[in-house]
Amino acid sequence: MPSFDSSRGRFKFAERHLAVFAHLLDKETPPAELHHSLGELQQVGLVGPEGELSPLLREFLTALARPLVMIQAEVTGQHGSLAHGLVVGQDAVFSHDAWPGEEESEYVPIEPGTLVWEMARKVKLRREERAAAEDSASASVTSITSITSTMGALDALFAALEGVTDEHADLRDVARTALSAAAGDLAEPELTALVDLTLNLDATWRMTTAWGAENAQSVRSIAVWDCGVHGYWLRVQPEEPIQEGQVGPGSTLRLVRSSAGEVWDKLADLLPEKDELLAAAASA
């Protein structure tokens, strides 16, 4: 169910509610499959009986209809994948956050000057690295700065872990055995390091920025593994942005050790410069 908080100018919408707005902005009647969603928006007072849009929506819908930059954060963790993001308009910026198990995302206006901070918040970027315990597992990772394998080997590792039914099984041994079989060319200490990074994953995420006309859109993206006590690792291969069908089991997987400071800088670098936005507007 959609909802709003007029005191803070924030809203909760599902994708189907945004689809209703798109039709109404184009002076179209939403199709039958969206009639229920239209009714929900009318019920909370954001759409009138004849399709009139509430003045409360003006800033939000203007930014959504004519964005300068769209930012998407795809975050995969314990609860599956969630899509967060930001809509940068000419006069307003809205941040949106998804929640596990809920259809609606919350849209909140933010100050443009906090854009990079908000991007960092989407992926829980920590200012300081967490200290790893001094054991054999941490030692296997500490000495490594990069790991190269294949996406097929990584898939085999995840499949082996997902197939474990014995709660007393040694997951590290299960993962190492699966990876050894699937990645014959991956030697120690990189093999064990990849196992330990995988077992300590808090989340994997990808941040993408896009601007310009749809037929000539500019896109930048980075992909990161947040490995908890083992820090941040950039997934530099497959190289972002990835097109559908571009990656297969034989594709190279390459992880490079990073830091919170470097990740912050890379997030900032995803944003277009003013001259890039002007060039995109001129070619639209």
C-alpha cells in the first residue's frame, strides 16, 4: 500500500505505483492491470478521481520524469537482492531504499551536497576497516592483494555451500574441495583466500550511474565485495558495466584488494562532471 509523510516530503511506492504515475503524466488512462494500483493511490489522496496528481508529488514526479542522473545500487546479502538508488533532478534529489520482503521502497528528498554520502550509505560503506582475528583463515587473506579465477569456479563454490545439509559440516573444507575441483589452475594461497573471502561475505554490490538520452546513454559502474573482517575487494573482472548474456562460466573473475577510502573515491568518480551533463543535454 502506498503512503506518504507530508511533513518530510517522503513517500512509499512500489514499481507498479510509479507505472501509474508514468501513464498519468502522459495523460493516459492506466491499463487494466494497474487499476488496483491506481485505486490505492486514490485511496491515500495522491491521485484524484479524474487522475489529478496531488501537488505534494510535484517535486518528486518532476525529478522522476526528467532526471539528470539515475543511480542504482544492487545489493545482494543474506536476504537476497535489493535495489536502492537515487534520482537526481534539476531542482531536487530523491533517495530510495528497498526493504527485505516488502514491495514498496521509501523515497526521501536529500540535499544534493550529500549525494556521495548517500551513495555510501546505500552499501553500508564503513569509514574504518574491521580488524580480523589472528588465525589461519585471516592469514590466508592478509598476504593476498588479488585473486584470479573464473565465474564458473565461483558458481561451483556457491553451489557446494548451498547444498550443505549437515549442520556440523566444515564449510571451509566443503568450499575448498569444490573450488579445487572447479578451478584447477588456482593455486595456494589464492585458493584458500577466495574460500575465506566467500565465507566472510557480508554483501556483494554494484553501483551504476546513467545519464543522457536513452539512445545515447552514458553509464559508469563498479562492483564490490564487502568481505567483513577481510575488507573490501573490487571485482574488476568481469568489467562493469556488464551487458546481459556477456558473462558465462568461462569468464574471468578477478578480485583486487581495496579500502574504504578507495571505494569512496570510486563512488564519487561514478558521478558525471558538469560538462558531461551539458554535452548530454545538447545531444538529447
